[in-house]
Amino acid sequence: MSATLLGAAVTISQLMLVTAMGLYMTHMVRGPRAQDRVVALDACYVSAMLLLITLGMRTGSTLYFEASAIIALLGFASTVALAKFLMRGEVIE
């Protein structure tokens, strides 16, 4: 019973994460300002990281957890770089 419930919860969460990623992508394309696009990109990489974690839960492979950690590190660095570029116009001073 609990394995069936966990499988259903993971499936529902994966569908919801894919839907959220699609909505973030449309917001990135149609965003009125560059700041809105950066926030949508940030939310999209968080959703992708969570989707990889749920895939790791489903398959039992630790490779997905490592990939999600890499996405988190690269996503944070890219968000900081884009924010600095939008504020000052340059990334490296």
C-alpha cells in the first residue's frame, strides 16, 4: 500500500513539475522585462532540479541526485551572474 501511494505521489509531482516548467518557459519568452525572465529562468532550473530528484526516487539511482546538485550549483552561479549583469552592465569588473 505505501509503495503504491509513494509511486502515485511521485508521478503526480512529476506531472506538476513538468507543467510548472512549461509555464516558466512561456514566462521567459513573454516576460515584459529582463528581470522577469531571470526570475523565470531561476524557477525553471529549480523545477528541473526537483524533477531529477523525483526521477532518482523513482529509479533508485544516485546519479540523478548528483546531477541535481550540479544543476543547483550552476543555476545559482548563473543567476548571480545575470543579476550582476542587469544591475551594472558587466559581469567582471
